[in-house]
Amino acid sequence: MANRLTKIVTRTGDDGSTGLADGTRLTKSDPRIETMGAVDELNSVIGLLLAEDLPENVRDCLDGVQHDLFDLGGELSIPGHAIMSQAHCLRLDAAIETFNAQLPPLKEFILPGGTRAAATAHVARTACRRAERALVTLAGVANVTPPMLQYLNRLSDLLFVLARVLNRHSGRADVSWQQGKNRAK
């Protein structure tokens, strides 16, 4: 790893292409590169969320997610090399179940918001959905393993639950949607 990162400015992408870990060069507009960028963006938003004051169990969960997203990005950067597995998805399923058990049932839709940490979790959730859409697009033209798709789908659910957990942890209620709130009377 150290040898690969000794030179940050390579100028090899100045022509609008970029290299995969297997040496293949693709245009920066290729669906694979778009997906890798969306996953990187998601990981960065989770990094921003981790800069907040979080309960330790949430912090530990998100730390694991960041490592998983690097695994997912690694699989994207080496076509044909599977890294993600059902175990990744099962970990998310367990986390969703554990965190959701602490919350009251939802009776209405909620808006993204509340505390800054919860709002950031919602931003991460929407970035996750964008990464998932990019991966679905890639799956239309290249082989994508099912655990990658399942992982991003589950992760957006986890981030939704964590946003609720973070509001509750800070003593804030979910922000309820009020249908027609601004409708002219």
C-alpha cells in the first residue's frame, strides 16, 4: 500500500480516464467509475457523521460500515474479484434489528432533520441511495455480485434508523411530516 500512495499527483487522469486496481483504464464517465465515486462520496459523508458526538455503539457500527464500503469499492475496482459477502449484509441486518428495537414504532412519515448528527445521517442515507442507483445502473452492463446490491440497500435502511436513534439520544423527537401544512386555506 505504501508504494502505491507515494505519488499522489500522477497526471494519468488528465485525459479524462482513470485506472482500476487491475490496471484497466476507463473513462471517468464509465458507470463503474461513477459507482466508485458514489460509494466514495457515501463513505465521506459517513466520515462527516463520525465527526459528531455519537453514542459509542453507533460510532462502532459506522466505523465498521466505512471499512465495508472500502471493501465494496475494492470489489468495484477489481472486476471479477468478489470481496463482499452475505456476512456483510447479515451484520447490517443485525444492527438494524438492534437499533430499531430501541425506537417507538413510526406512525407517520418523518422529515430529515432534528439534530445535526441525525440530519447528517439522513444525508448519508440519500448518498447511499444514489450509490445504490449507480450500482444498479452498472449491473445493467457488467457483472455485480448480489451482496453489493443488498449491502447498499440495507445500509440506507440502517442510516434511516440511526438518524432516529441519534435524535432520540439527544432528547429530540423525530420531525413529523404534516401533509398539506402549507396548503392555502
